[in-house]
Amino acid sequence: MDGSSPRSFRRVGAPIGLAVSAALVLVACSPGGDGNPLAARGRQVYLAQCTSCHAMSPSDAGPVGPPVKGASRELLETKILRGTYPPGYKPKRPTQVMPPQPQLANDIDAVAEFLK
């Protein structure tokens, strides 16, 4: 037999289908989405753009950046776009190493939603 029979396909297809189903469940149950597409987008942006300095979990301190869970939209906008802090804000760390990230301007609402 050449392995292309329907019986052969069932043997290979079942584990693949199970793996795809498991991956979909993991993605759907991953933190930061909770069925909220804006938070899910924010999670994607955070994981792609922020975790090199901040921790994978926004609740934890990263190698360079402080925990950012619960950061206000105002703080995120000011820090991400201008590299400064809002008036009256007391930084968690005295350093000024985070450069402005203007490419994230359209994603600030999503990141803020994820960090809530």
C-alpha cells in the first residue's frame, strides 16, 4: 500500500486535528484576551514590542523595564510617544532608558486594554 488510502489518512489526520484543536483552545484561553479583541491585539503588541525590556508577564519586572500592569492610558501614551512622563507622575525607576516608540501610536488603546 502507498499510504494514501482513506484508512492511512485517518491515522495521520486524527492527531493533526487534535493538535490543531488543542492549539486553538490554548490561544482562546491565554491571558489577556478574555474574548476582548482589543485586549487580544494589545497582548500581541506587548509580546512583540515590549518584552525585550519588560517581562513576559506585565505584572513582573523585566530586565530593564518595571512592571507595567495597570498602567494608565495617559502614562502609556506619554511614555510610548514622547519618552516622558505625565505631569506629576512618580516613575517606578529613576532611569530614562525607554526611547519613544511612535510606531505604536495606533496601538496604545489596545495595549492599555491588555494591561488593565
